[in-house]
Amino acid sequence: MMPNMLAVLIAAFVPLLIGMIWYNPKVFGNAWMRVADVNEEKLKQGNMAVIFIVTFVFSFFLAFIMFPIVVHQAALFSLFAGEPGIMEGSGAAFEQLNGLMEQFGSSFRTFKHGVLHGVIEALFFVMPVIGINALFERRGFKYIFIHVGYWILTLALMGGILCQWG
């Protein structure tokens, strides 16, 4: 089961859009700059075009891999993927998969359900990764909470988009 690539592309823009708001100086930007030990001058360094393009590519990867996490039917398809006839659209396994998809194909395919999985991903995957790195970099908990808050909101919206329209 392949995701709707338009939904993946739209979801890939979410980190850029939320980041533009979240890290704005009027929201959490000033607090982030203090705890990350950066300033306006340092932020002006680097090629912004490259930064945004690479961020979008990474966001696309993230959106693509989120699809089977937020859409349970993708796991069902992967269960049958190696069975004879599945890829050709024939055979007993194909018939079983079609029957299951008819019965459960739209189960849990809502924006709300995708949001739930996005939040779970942020709390149980992103938070530990950011937290471990931050601890070894001697960053405080405020640094962790600023970034994890961003990822909770971002992955929640990405998950919602992917689950509803992916």
C-alpha cells in the first residue's frame, strides 16, 4: 500500500511552516536562541536556500516513513506482501487481503487518529533522541521542551494529514 504522494508532499511542508511560527522571536525564538546559545548574527550565516531545501528533503523522508505508522492498513498490506500472487493481483492471499481491506480499509483513517500517532511518535521517539543529545551537550530542560513542543505539534499535524488523506 503506497501513500498518496500529494499528502506526503503536503505533510513535508508542515515542519517548515510550524518552524516559521514556533521559532519566531515573538513565540519561542528568543527563548530558543538563549538556551541554544545562538544570536541573530550567527543565524544569518549559512546558505538559507540549502538549509530550506535539505530541511524539506528530510521532512519528506519523515512524512514518507510516518505513513505506515499512522495508517494501520499499511501494516496489513506488509503482512501479505511476500505471499504469492499479491503483487500480480491474484491468488488466495490477494483475495484475503481484499476481503480484509473491504472490511477494515477505512478503520482509523481520521485526522484525529493521525494526530494521536504523531503525538505518540514525538513523545516516545523524538523526545528521547533530543533529550539524550541535549543532556550530553549540557543543554537544559528548557532546550528539550522547546524542541519537543515543536515536534509534538509538527508530527501531530503531519500524522493527521497522512492518516486522513494519505
